[in-house]
Amino acid sequence: MEGFFLEYGNLLLRWLHVIAAIAWIGESIYFVMLDLSLHAPKGEHAKKLGVYGEMWAVHGGGFYHNQKYLTNPAELPDDLHWSFWKSYTTWLSGFGLFMLLYLLRADIYLVNPASPWEWARNMSGFQAGLLAVAFLVIGYNVYSRLCRIISPTVERDGLLSVAVGVMMVVVAWLTTQIFPGRAAFLITGALMATCMSASVFFWIIPGQRRMVKALKAGEKPNPLDGALGKQRSVHNTYFTLPVIFLMLSNHYSFTYTNEYAWVIMSLFIFAGAAIRQYFVLRHTGKNDLRYPLAGIVMLAIIGWIAAPSPAPAQAPAAQVSQAGGTAAASQAAVTIEQVHGIMLARCTECHSAKPTQPGFAAAPAGIMLDTNAQTLQHADQIKQVVASKYMPLANLTQMTDEERAVIAAWNGK
């Protein structure tokens, strides 16, 4: 029953997380579009009222007239709309998922027995979980300090963008050295999401509250509050597409099991930012194809890096019985029966219609390996994650190097 409740909690939290994220990202993208599509008001009345920009739009059978004031609207209604709960709900539900899926099983999902650093290999589950959370806290503080040191008055945002980009490359490298690949991608995405939501909590909303308070008191708001809020909002815009990829990356093991996973992760981050920049410029009327082209080139490089090496025509293979035992090496082709025997011995504790591994109510990612046909169905994934030693997780079932060699020599048929 414990496994079932973990799975059901996973389902409910993930549903909430996705709904909140769609609402937050959708609203964020809309306001970026709105802000960049504004034109100077043409009517004298609007100019006298202090309208900074306006936009007319048609949608859903009606017409909309949006107007933007910087810090001096003629009136401020009591039912002013605020945008923050979508952000907070997204982060809180995401961290809840992280706790449920990773922190509660940190010894399996966060300890990396293949880390090049001995201290990382020897961490306990508690230590690995603590370090993962520290990445989020310290990472946000480093990001925020970069903003305050490099561009405190929003005058050197170009240099700040370069610094933040370098920071993300360092984070990508560090996480892939310390944590298992899937966790490394997730933690990097969670750090970016933490920066986004924390910016809303610590900078954007407090600045807006100070502006509203000043207006209601008949005082002139500090324009720097608005500028700093926009600075963080702009960063959030460019974080959006990379974060979406990193949150989905666990479905594509070829990204995080690769020797150069940190390079793949970095290129995805920059490709997402470049593609987002294209759409940002489109809102201003510019059609700069260099940005999507740069994104496509980076995605092509990822494909080249991640592509598996072609297997030799006749690879030496060890003869393995259906129980997973090793016999003499030979040149004979590895059979599905041999591979499935290894799956039964080493993998079906989790990847089964009825898992026997504690904490699993269903097969992870829905991958079941109870039959030959199911093993054949997932041949490419099996070869990849076994070769990279990502599976079995933390090698809980003690798969041997000889068994991995058999799977490497298998032609997937």
C-alpha cells in the first residue's frame, strides 16, 4: 500500500504542478508579448492621462484595448490584479514532487556510484539529499548576487546575461559530476525554476507593492523598483524553454546518460534561450532568423553528440544462461533469451507488472520487462542505460560487467 500511495501522491502533485506551470508560463509569455507589442498612444486624451503604450487586439469574438502606465496612472482601482500565486504553486508542487520522488529515495536516485569524485560516490542518501537542496538555495543566492553586483541599476544587463549563462554551464557540469544523470538534469532545471519563482517572491512582487503603496499615498514611486522587476521578468522569459526541457528530460535517457551530458544540457539551455529570443523579437516586428538558426545548429550538435556509436558487425559475446549466469566467451550472436534472462535476474524487481522492490507500486515509466516481447520493445533503451551504467539504479541488483557486455553485444533482435 505504501508504494500505491507514493504513486498516487506523485500523480496528484504532478497534475497540480503541470496545471500551475501552464498557467504561470502562459501568463508570463502573454505579458511579454503584450509589453513588446505596445505602441505609443495616438489619442491626445490617452497621452494626457500618462499612457505609456497601448495595443488593440481581437480574440474570442471581442475586441480588447490594453493600456500600460509606468508609474503614474490617473487612478488605481482596489481590484488590481496580481500575478504571483501561479508561480508559487508551480514551485511548491514541484518541490513536493522532488521530495516524494527523489529525497525520500535519495540513496537510490541521488547517490551516483559512477561519480569521478570519491566523496560523491560515498555519500549517504541523507547527504546527497541535503546537497541537492543546497544547490537550489546556494544557486539562487549566487544568481541574485550576480544581478546585484553586475547590473544593480539595470545598465549592464548584457554582461549580466553572459555571467548567468556561464553560471548555468558551471551548474550543468557540477551536477553531472555529483549526481546521477537524470537527477542532475532535474536539479539544474529546479535551480532555474527556483531562480524564477524566488525572483517573483523577493523582487518582482515586493517592488510592485512598494510602487502601489507610494501611489496610494500620493507619492512618486521609485522607477528602479519597476526596472529591477522587469530585469528579473526578462530572465524568467529566457529560462522558460530550458526549464521545460529539463523537467521533461527524464523521459529521454540518451541525454543524461551520455559521457558529455553536461554539454548536452548546456546546449539545450542556450538553444531554448535563442529560440525564445526569436519570438521575443517577433513581438517587436523583427524577424531575425539568426536566433532560430543558432538554436537549430545547437540541437543538431546535441544529436551528433548523443547518437550511439555503430556496433561492430561481430562483437565478442559471453554466453549467458536464462538465469543470468556466465559461460565461455564466443563469437555467437546474443539471443533474446539470454538478454531476457538478465532482465529477469536484474531488472524485473522494478520493471514488472507487479514490482517486488519496496516503494514501487508500478513499473517506472511504464516499462515492463516480464516477457521476451517487452524486452524487445525496449531494446534500444535497455542497451543505452545498461551501457552507461545508469541502470539498474545504483546497481541495486548487482548486474555484472559480463552481463553488461552481453547486452552491449546484443543486436536488439
